[in-house]
Amino acid sequence: MADGECGVLQHYERTNEGVRICRSEHLLEVDDELREIIAGGEILDIASQLLGELAVLYKEKVNYKMAGGAGFSAHQDAPAYPFVESHLSCMIAIDDATESNGCLEVVRGMHAEVLPMDEDGCIRDDVVDSMQWVPVPIRAGDLLWFHSRAPHRSAPNRSNADRRALFCTYNAAAEGDLRSRYYAEKFERFAEASEGERTRVSLIGDFQGVAPSRQEIYDYMNRRNQT
């Protein structure tokens, strides 16, 4: 749902501790400093080097995996990123990502094609079970780069501390500046979607968080604004 200035998308989940924010995205319009960091400068230069050509920002988000927050099913990002086949994402750890708080788990060397999917757009269970998953803990300030067809997943945050990470995704500039088109598509699809049992944060159903009701979100936001 959009509840922020300039259409910032905020997503929430229900945990044992109540409603918690789990993702913010569409952020550049409200943060010029963030635009300088991820849409230009050294990070964009690295993305261009890895792609082998000039890169442009496709999307950006902050994932908040609060204590008790849910994880993500095994998936590839490519099915959730329309209009271009290849993307490159950078995870910038704001807090340490550890196995106890649900760091990314990846499969090496499996980014050549989109794998068989289930009805949620995630990797089919039998394929998941056939692959070797490797946890990738990283420290605050570290960068982790991965292809949009790289299989990845993450467990719930079973620790007592919150953790956050900024994700920025890039595509080759030769394929177009697609950020506005991507978010227009996402806003449209989310507006048309009916409410479900799980929180929807993506164009695929990878997030495992339980969806709070609109009233729960409203009450949570009122409490947050009063503190």
C-alpha cells in the first residue's frame, strides 16, 4: 500500500509483537541523498562494470526484517521484474545479516535460466529440494551483488534484534530507463489485487509474512505518529 509522501510504498506484516513494517520502496522522490548514492557514483559504476555496459537504476527498496519478521520463499527476481530479462541487484547491509536473523541463502551457478515455478511465481518445491543452498551472512556496510536469475531465499528473523537492508536493482541502460514504468505497473497491479492472507510486497508471492487488516495498519500508523 502507498501511505508515504510522493507515493512511497510501505508494506506491513503481522508478527507476534503486532504489526510491523516490512518494506519501503519508490524512495528516490523523497531522498536526494539516496538518489546520489544508488543512482549515480560508485555503486552505479560497479553495476556498470558487472553488466559490462552502462547501467541504470531499475528499482530500490528497504527490507526491514524485524525481530519475529517473516522470511522469503525460494525464488528468482526475474519473474517479478518485467520489461527486461536481465537485472543485477545489490544488497547493502544496514545491519549485520546473520543466519539467526535470516540472511540470504543462495545457490551458486544457477542463474542461466528461469527455473520451474509454482502458482506464486516462486521456485517449485521439487526444484528447491534438489539444490544446494548456501547462507551468505554479511556485515553492516557490506555489499552483496546477485543476478536476477540467481535463486535465493531467506528464513524468518529468529533473533531478538531488528535488521535492515537496502536493495538496489539495475539494468543495462541500452534496454531503457524502466524505473517509472516498473513502478507504474506495480501500483496498477496492487490497486487491482484483492487482499489475501499473506502480505504482498512483490509482483510474485515470495514474501511469507501474514497480512494485517487495514484497521490494524491504521491503528499501527496512528500509534507510530503519536510517539
